[in-house]
Amino acid sequence: MHSSALQPAVQSAVQPVGQPVGQPVGQPAAGSAAESEGGTPALRTHQLAKTYALGFFRKKVRAIRDVSLRVERGEIFGLLGPNGAGKTTTLKVLMGLVRPTSGEAEVLGRPVGDLVAKGRLGYLPESPYFYDYLTGRELLVFVAELFGLPRRESRRRADALLEQVGLQRAAQLALRRYSKGMLQRVGLAQALINDPELVVLDEPLSGLDPIGRKQIRELIAQLGARGKTVVFSSHILSDVELLAQRAAILVGGRTVDSGALDHLVQARILSTEVLIDRPAPVLLQALAGGAYAAEAVGETVRVVVPEGEDVGRLVDLVRRHGGALLALTPRRESLEDVVVRRATDDNGAGAAAPLPARDAQPMGA
Amino acid sequence: MMKTPAIALNTFREAIRNKVLYSLLFFAVVVIVASLAFGALSVHEEVRLTTDLGFAGMSAFLVLIATFLGVNLVYKELERKTVYTLLPKPIHRYQFVLGKFFGLALTLLVLLALMCGVLLLVLHLQGAALEPALAMLVALIFLEVLVVTAVAVFFSSFSTPLLSGLFTVGVFLLGRSVPDIRAVAAKLDQPGLPLLLRGVARVVPNLRYFYVTGAEIDGQQVAISGTFVDWGYVGLASGYAALYLAVVLLLAMALFSRRDLI
Ligand SMILES: Nc1ncnc2c1ncn2[C@@H]1O[C@H](COP(=O)(O)OP(=O)(O)OP(=O)(O)O)[C@@H](O)[C@H]1O
Ligand SMILES: [Mg+2]
């Protein structure tokens, strides 16, 4: 698995041959595609809710309560949220796997389950599991047949995609012998077999090693560069930050916010961590008297400068009293912070949350 | 549309690769051992015994396999979450159910053909003349197996494999006793029960159409080895099976289409 395997194959691997509804490869962005569809978004949900009735007593579990999303054509969109937020459930509703209890959902301007929309769609389920008696190549050929592709073309695409995701050497291996990361890759390959216009990926980066993560991230970015719409879920903010133009945050089954990334996670610096090596005793005294939380780690001292305070003052202190400035790291808001902030401040104060998705009820209600 | 056949072939491939055909070995061993035992018991009757018990055994064996595979057919896809990959593809849910059913039907057909091969070989070795009536018998056995498969798939489209298995076996047993149920209903002279019995006899498939051994035709007990039915009868039985299959599979497809795949 060389990371170089990913790059050259992408352009040539899948062309919309024999795809009646395919859109030309390399189309730069949403513009013309959106026009041909009457400007409909790639995905849209409005106040989507799903309540499962489980078991004999039909015990109610509210998986999602109020999810409103709008994904434009040609963008890479992140669906962010902690475990159990309802990301998978939302995507399952959109894929027609479960019926919503209420609310609206549309895929490529068509109702959920529409065959034309399904033909232009690629989906990678969460921790995917496939027919384990098939080889990777057989799975891809089988899936291609479900799109009505002719045999020859199915095989061609299967081989090209296996190469693209770095699995060419495992092509003839039964899927039951695949590792988790390999399953994730073959899952991605099967989601791309029809050269979809819209690619929906549920946690595409989970279960991968650092190299694998990088490769799949590159692949997603390339899909975006080719004008595809990509929607992916994650609970890791940095993945979304690296890839997506826009995102929505789900907490407790509600979209608590959505929009451009810099809108969601403010560039706001929560605190700055300053590492000082071998500080002079005078400096230590000055620190002890000051308002900073300082902590000694061996020879070095870690000082946390809270939000709104001038880091420069501390730097001046170090300069004046002696000590080596090792590092100065701003700690930005993380997803956890955003989620915690969103889950706790109920009325949305301090954040521009334009979604109608919020109401005054506490989360646990 | 090549999508349903693609799903069917994949189902068939799964059965083959999961070594379903190994059950054939078991069948072959049983048949051969039994025929040797008959040979030792009664020299003249051995061909008749092998034929009767061989085909009855084949039928029972296939019904068992059909039930087992049928109730797991859809369930396994749900449990292993392979439906998550399959159903977002441009197929209808009913195509999925149909594809799975035909895939299993193909598996059972291949198994039936191989079992017939074993049985006919043993008969041949016993010096029996192979009657063309046996082909009709085999056709009837297969029709019955198809009906049982559809019933199993129907139950499993909304229920767990264990319950579906029990229901299917129940329907099978009732189905084979439809004439008896009717007879009992006719004899009873209370108001409620006969109505219920007639209702049951109406809903379950009348499997006696397919399982003719031991039935009374024209006042005579028939055995498999006899020539008792003609192709016209097989045609009628096929029509009945097709109708029953259509109804049960339509119900299964409707139920599956509404279901949440979780
Ligand atoms: N099949 C199901 N039956 C009952 N409840 C369910 C089912 N699937 C999900 N839920 C519930 O719905 C909620 C949302 O689950 P979901 O899987 O959509 O979350 P998620 O955001 O994808 O989480 P994760 O990051 O862990 O994948 C959870 O509280 C879960 O318990
Ligand atoms: Mg999930």
C-alpha cells in the first residue's frame, strides 16, 4: 500500500461510461450540476425525527429528534457529533434504510429511495461488513452489476478502484480475511463503483492507521476537487476541518448548528500553553504570585494563560528573569468544547445559531 | 433487469461456498447404508423400499434444508448488515427478496438434482428399471420444497429465525394433513372448532397435492413406486404451487418493504 497508488489512478479509474445519468468527470463544481437539477441541494432534511420502537413492548428510543440539513452540490460536508448523536441514523434515513417518524428528507432533489437518485449515489456504511465469502474483486463486480453495468465495464471499474484504494494485492482474497482497515477501503471502493455524484460516507476514517487515514483523506479531497458532493460523518473535528467546507453539528439527535467551518468552530483561542525550560528562580516566584496556573514537569514549567489575557506579558517575564521559551501553543476550541458549549448553553447565547432546530427544552427531555 | 438474477446468483454462490452441498454426502451415506440393509432384509422388496424410502427421505431432507436456509435467508443479511451495502444501490426492496428467494430455489434445485443422481445410481445398482414416473415424483417434491421455502421466507420477513422455523415446520405439518383436518372438521358437530379447522385448512398450503405417497387416489393407497399420476396432474399441482408462491412472496415483499433495517 503505497500512498502514491492513490494519486494517478483517480482521474482514470472511473469514468461515467454507460451511466445514463452520470455527470461528466472533472466538472469543477456545483454550478452547472445544480442548474440541471433546478438548483436543488444534494441532500436536504427538515426537522427529521426517528423514534425506534424496540422489542416486544415497543419501547421507544428517540434516535434523532430534529435534524435539519442542507448540503449543496459540489461541496464536502461534514456531519459532526459525539457518539450517539444520531449521525448514523440520519444517514440511514437518507439512504432509505429506515423510515423517518416525521420530517422531510430529499436526496439529489428526489424523495428518499428514488431509484434514479440511488443510481447516482455512493454509500459507505459505518464499520462496514460485506459478504465475507466473496473476494474483494467479486464484491465490486457484484455491486457494479446492481447498477446495471455490463460485465466488462464492471470488471474494469473493480480493478481500477481496487488499485485506487490500494487493495490490488488483496483483490483475490476472501473478505473474511480482510483487516478492519482493508474492509474500510473496499467499502469506499464499492461506494465509488458507479462514479456517484453524491458520496455519503459514515465514519470513513475510523479504523484506519495514520497512513490509511491520510490516503482516504486525500481520496475524499480528490472527489471534492472533481466536483462530487461528499458528505461524511465523524466525531473528530480535525478531520472535518481538514476536508470540509461546511458542516453540521449534531448533539442529542438535533442539529445544533450548521454552516461554514469557521463559523462553527470559532478561531477563538481558549487558552495558550507556554512551556518554559529551566526557568530562573526569580521567574518561578513571579509566576507563583501571578494569576497563571503553573505546573512543573521535570525541568520545564507549563503555564496556561487563559483566554483574553496577554501572552506577551508572560513572554516579557521570561525574557526579563531568565529561562528558555520552549513552546507557545494556542489551545483552540475543540469539538468537545463546541459540543459541551452547545449542549449546555441552551438558548444559544454567544453563538450565531440560525437554525430553527433548537428549542428551549433541555437535552435530556 | 439483471439485478434480481445478480442477487440470486450471489445467494447461490454463498450457499455453495458455505458448503451447503456437503449435506449431500450425508444423504448419500444414509441412502447407501439403508439400501444395503434392505437388501439384507428382503431380497425381492429392496427396489421398492429403496424407491419409497429414498424419495421420502429426499423430500424430508430438502424440506428441512429449505426451512433452515429459508428462515435465515433475509435475517442473516440484516444481522450481518450486508443490507446496508445492498439496499442503497438502485434496487427495489422487493427485488432483494425475490433475488434471495430464487437464489435459494436454485441452490435447492441443484441439491435435488445431485440427490436424485445418488438415488438413481443406487437403484440402478440394485438392478431396478428406472420408470419415467419418477420424474413426475421429483417434480412434485421440488414444488413442495419451493412452497415451504416461500413460507419460511415469509415468516422470516418479520420474525426471528427461531420463531420462523417453528412456524414453518408447523405450516408444513398442517399442510401435509389438510385432508385429515378437513375430515376431522366434518365429523365434529360443535359450532366453533370446525370453522377454525376449515380456516386453517384453507390458509396453509395443501401439501398433499405434492406428497402423494400413502394418499388415496381413486380409493387406492398409492406408493411412490407405482405409476399413479400423469403430467396433467403435475401441471395442475404446478399451477397451485405457483399461485401459493405468488401470494406468499408478495406478502413477504410487502412486509419487507415496510421494515426498518436496523
Ligand atoms: N437500531 C437502533 N435501535 C434502537 N436505538 C438505536 C438504534 N440505532 C441507534 N439508536 C439510538 O439512536 C441514537 C443515535 O445513534 P446513532 O448510531 O445514529 O449515533 P451516531 O451519531 O452515529 O453515533 P456514533 O458516533 O457512535 O456512530 C443512540 O442513542 C442509539 O442508542
Ligand atoms: Mg454512527
